[in-house]
Amino acid sequence: MSRLYVARNPRVAARSLDGEMMIMSGRDSTLFTLNKTATIIWQNADGATPLDEIVERRICVEFDVERNAALEDAESLARELAGHEILQISEEPIPQRKPNVGESR
């Protein structure tokens, strides 16, 4: 199985509320509330860190869960969020787009 890399879509609005993320899809304005596990994935989705490392270093440690089951769930979640254009997923690192001069993030 190849590694997956995840990156946040820069075109979504996201805010943290009581440790969980509220995210609005830029595609269809659907509002998503991410649970604590999904929030960890979102917060660490930098395009450079493989999903399996996020699972091992953050999710397994924080929630004391078995790695393979956690990774399977994380991959399923990442694919679902990518389907809503909230996350980007790739088998290679995802370069982060730098804003153009005068553009704010």
C-alpha cells in the first residue's frame, strides 16, 4: 500500500470551536463539524506529512487505538473529505500554494 499525503484545501473556511473544527466547503457551502480525530487530521494536513505518520504520532498516542484500524479509518475519512473538496489527497507530497503578491490568505 502506498502512502497518502493530505493537505487542507485553501478555499475552505475553518474555525475551531471547543477542540473541534467547523469547516465550510468552498464547493457547495456545506458545513462540516469534525470530531476530535478528524480535527487532528485536519490540523496536521500540511501536504508534507504522510497520513500514516499523523495517525501514529497523534491519533494512536492521544486515543490509545491500534495503528492499522486507526489508519484504515483515517484513510476513509480523508477520502470522504477529499470528495467534498475539503482535503486534497495524493500519493506524493502536496506542495502548498504560496499567495500571489497582494493576496491574503
